[in-house]
Amino acid sequence: MTEHDGDGAHVSTGTTGDTGETGHNGNNGEAAEQAIPELVIISGMSGAGRSTAAKCLEDLGWFVVDNLPPALIPTMVELGARSQGNVARIAVVVDVRGRRFFDNLRESLADLDAKEVTRRIVFLESSDDALVRRFESVRRPHPLQGDGRITDGIAAERDLLRELRGDADLVIDTSSLNVHELRAKMDAQFAGDDEPQLRATVMSFGYKYGLPVDADLVVDCRFLPNPHWVPELRPFTGLNEEVSGYVFNQPGAKEFLDQYTELLQLIAAGYRREGKRYVTIAVGCTGGKHRSVAMSEKLAARLSSEGVETVLVHRDMGRE
């Protein structure tokens, strides 16, 4: 496994040769300047892929601790700060297996904020149907179901994690993702050495297949005429130049793209001020094949040209 040093993640211990002091206890008034590691907290629904997400970060060089009691997270960060840059990035998996410690998480997060620790929360989400299938496939009970059904445990866990999900910097819905697709999403967010100020996922989707549960913002393109009703365009997708041209020749299409991009600039500035580094923008039409795909392509290109690192996903294209 390759270790990342982390840009600027160094520990200055001070000069020790002239004084004969070891310089690690600060008795001579020259306390070592310690770099605080970056921290990612991975949580979410049991069965939604927390272990896969953690393994991905481990492969990227993060120091990963699974099922650490939340009360010990600040201690883990302090130990990383003493590692002289060897542990510059820490990922901690927190879940309901440590439920008697889970109430301490809020206190630990406040402690980290007080110490100005750069921390992010990644929340793994999945639909009830997908979670039930996964638990049944491995023939294991849900950790919170007790004497009830799997669905009872899932409902209890959703209630327990509701507030944490609302505080998450990144929510990933794994309902329709396989292991490789989840790893690709994690790689897209964490593989870069130079952290951008904001990363965006632009996702086209079809309303008839349901709203993406991990969307921060939802855009509705159904106000535009549907190329589905143009026989020569129906077989193609919004990636086709003729389909895209048809969509953006409609009244209001270009104006919508221009004005929504301006709105996103305002929103992005607010996200940066609030320390939010990730945003998922879902662009929808009826089937997720024509209008939403064409609009997503243009919107992603606009964001990229303005310095926002953008991942483009067409969730439902080819699903019909």
C-alpha cells in the first residue's frame, strides 16, 4: 500500500542539538508544531457499502480504522498529528455496531471543530429493497433488528442516522451500484493529490425511475419538448449532436442553462464558505435519455470551465 505524505503534512520538532533536550515534551517552551491530519468519517446504512468505501481509501493511502468508538476519534487524530507526517490522512468507519458509543459522536465532532480539524463525513445510503436483498443474500441479521424483521432494523437505523445524514458532506446512494462503481465514485472524490475547493457530480436521471436520493439539487428539464416524440431522434440519446441541437434550439433552453449556471456560482460560493466540498446536481427528464442527458453534458462542461472539478453520470441512460 502506498502512503501519501499529504501536501504540507509535516511535523516540526524544533532544534535539539544545541540544547541537549529531546524537544518532544515542550519543557523548554519550544513545543513541536504538529500538522493535524485530514479526517474522513465513513458512516451510513448497514449493508450500503461502508467497508468497500473504507477499503478504497485504504488503497489510496489513507490510514483506516474500522468501527472506532466515536469518543476515541479525537485521540486518533492527536496520534496522527504526532506521527511526523506518516499519518496525514485518517478515515474512520462509524456505525451502529458501536451503538452504545454512538451518542458520543456529536460531542466528538464538536471537539474536532474546536481544534480546527479538517473533517468530512461520507454517508452511504441505499434503498430498503436493496438492503433487504443484501442481508438475505449473506443470511445475516441486521444489527438492529433484534427479534423483529430486517425491515424493522433498517427503519430503526434510518431513524438513528437521520441527523448524521443531514450533516454529511457527501451522500452516495449505492442502491444500483456494484462494488466497482462504488469504488469509482470514491476514487473520483478522493484520488486527487490536490484537493479542489469544490467537487460536483452532475447526474442525469429519469423521473419515472425515481429521484436520486443523494441529490443536493434537482433540476427539472421537462419544460422542454421531448425528442422522444420526434421519430428520427427517438432512438438516440442526449449525447447525439442532433438531439442536443434539438434540445437547445427550444425556447428557454439556452437561457435556462445560462441562468442556472449563474445560480450555481452563488450556491457554490456559499458551499465553500460553509466548508462543503461536494455537491450532487441531479438533472431530470421523463426517461433520463434525451433532455436531461443533453442538459447535464452542457452544465458539466460549464462547471468544469469555471474550475469546479466535475464528475458526469448518466444514471438511467440505456435503461429503457
